[in-house]
Amino acid sequence: MPTVAVTDLKDGDFLLDVREDDEWRAGHAEGALHIPMSDFVARYGELTGAAPQDGRVHVVCRSGGRSAQVTMYLVQQGIDAVNVDGGMQVWQATGRPVVTDDGKDGFVI
């Protein structure tokens, strides 16, 4: 499965967060698109409308399990997608900002 390290992500990379609503509300990467894995197939059109046509989709969850499943689905659909290794836990541990919807400091649950 294609993976990428959190430290290899650049500002402006397209990030898809597949965690559930309570996890998202606690904290997420600024600018990420949120489509929970439990709603993913029904809301797939939101991704195709938001993702860059010629860019990569970086898929993230808490630790990498759910995002790995979604990444495999996207690859099967012909989308250039990669799993973010270690997920939001590593994102936060490496000092990347975690915010809430109102712009305050967030945290990963």
C-alpha cells in the first residue's frame, strides 16, 4: 500500500481525514477535508469534487488503520492516494498544528 510519512507532507498537500465526527471536533489538520469512513461510500462525490484533478490524496485517521482501508479503495478507483503513516497521532507528536473548527488549539483522541 502506498504510504507517506507525516514529515514528508508539504503545506498545500491535499489531506482527507476519515476519522469520526467526535475525533474531528476534538482536533484536526487545518484545511483537511473531513469525510468519516463510516460515511465514505455515500459521500464519495464530495471527495471527487474537492480533490485536485492532478494531485495526490493523502488519507489520514488516528493511527493509520482506517485510512489504509480508504486508501486501498481510492487506489482501486484509479485515484492517486496514499496513507499517512501513523495518522494524526504522529501528526500531533511531530508538532504539526491541530485545530478545532473555530480555530482554537485542538488535540487528537
